[in-house]
Amino acid sequence: MKRPPLARPWVGSWIAALLAWLATVFIAQGQGSGDLLAAALSFGAFTVLVSLGQMLVISAGPGNADLAIPSSIALSSAVGMIVMNGSDAMIVPGLLAAVAAGAAVGLFNFGLIRLLRIPPIIATLSGALIVTSVAISIGRGLKIKPPPAFSDLVSLRIVGVPLLALIALAVTLAIWLLVERTVLGRSLAALGQNRRAAHLAGVNVERTRLVIYVICAALAGLTGVLIAGFSGGNSLDQGEEYLLLTIAVVVIGGTSVAGGRPSVPGIWGAALFMFLLVAMLNAAGAGPGLRTLLTGVIIIAVIVIAGAPADR
């Protein structure tokens, strides 16, 4: 039986985002509402890109999570900026190199999981230390500026809509098609619901896990180089905030932590909510300590309201 629209697991995240935006606009007395929405779309786009990959990994079942996302972002931003080297003619090779670097991290992480039989959370966390060391070695602590055309491109708005948001939307549609219309998507759903049953049904379990870990890290790589272009260069701490943020976004967005039921539309709602929540607390004048406390409490509340139905 088809669920009514309001009963779908991702609806709660969109309602939360709308309420956060209205509250922020109310506190600011209506000033800058349009700029706030544009900023939410720009910064939310980064969160969407990395969270889509995390969603695929978490959908593979309990115990699956990629904790190497921050290091993938750091490495890929350094690789992308080094290849571009400030030259407009090297933008495309730099983008491809950044995505390839991210994909290599995903392959490395899966190698730790598969060959050494290390649990995914431990494997990706320990692998992150190695990847970060490589990023430090490659970048040598230097901040390399992006090509002028690349900086302009990632800051561009088309009819008032940030290009970054349009890029994230295109990737979202691609992931939705992958989840809903491909053999890989069906294999992921079967794997997340019951790994043993999926294996007995003929699903290539390990190949499915390999692909989703590589996709997750590749999306982190793309995000890393886009952040570097947006912020004026690469740095090792560009991905730090995305470690727990992506997991929160995935859960708030309605993806089942038990696996097998990804929620693509919810990623957008949750990503916008997380940005608007901080903006709302800033507008209300909350100090750093109180802001952190309230953010945690509100996230827990939204997870209970929006995330619980996905597991029923």
C-alpha cells in the first residue's frame, strides 16, 4: 500500500527546515530573507554532496559508515588545487584529479574492510589518519589559490540560484536514479535489509559495498575541490565539520540506520535544516556554548520525530 505524502520519512526534515527558516526570518524581522535562502542553498550544497555518499554507505546495513570523509575532502582539495595550479586551463583536469583522489580513498577504505576484516567504522577512522598524513605530505601545509575562473564559477548564481545548488541537484537526481532504477540500487536495498539473504539471492555483496564506498569517497572528493574554489584555496581542516554532520543529515533525512531504505529527498531537507538551525541561533544571539547545546537538543528532537518512522 502506497504511503500518503505526509507519512513519508523525508517530510519531517523539510518541515523542520521550513520552520527554521521562518523562525530566522521572524527573529531578523524579515531582513535578508532572500540572502539567507541563497546562503543556505550554497552551503547546503556541500553538505548534500557528501551526505548523499554517506547515505549510500549507511544504507548498506548496521555498522557501515564512512568516517574518512573529512580526510577525503582535505586530500582531494589539495590534489585539485595542485593540479589546477592557478591556471584556468587546468580546471577540468583538477576536478577529475580531485574526484579520482577521493575514489582512491574509497578503494583503500574498502580494502581495509575486506582484506583485513576490519569493521567499517574502525577501518575508515584509522584509514582517515593515513589519508590525512598523505594530504599533509602532498599539500606541505600550503594554501594554493584556485584559478580565478573557478572561483567565479563556484560563486555564480543563475537567476538568483547558486550554481553549487544546481550541481548538487544534478548529483542528487543521479543518485536517486541509481537507488531507484538500477541493479546496484536493488542490490543495496537487499544488502541493507539482510546481508545473508541478499547473498543467498545471488547479490554480489562485496562488489556492492565496494561501489558504494568508492562513490561516497568520490563525492567527498568533488566536495573538497568545490569548497577549495569557494573559500579561496585548500586547507586541511576544510572537511572537519562533515564527520558527524553527514551522519546527522542522513538520519534526520529519514534514511533507516538499520539499512536498506535510503531517503534521497530527505538529504536536502536535513542539509538546509542544519544550516538554518545555526543561522536561527545566531540571529537569536545565542553564545557558542548555548548554541552548541541547543543545536544538539534540537537535532535529537528532529531525529526522534523525522527519523523514527523510517525504521518502522
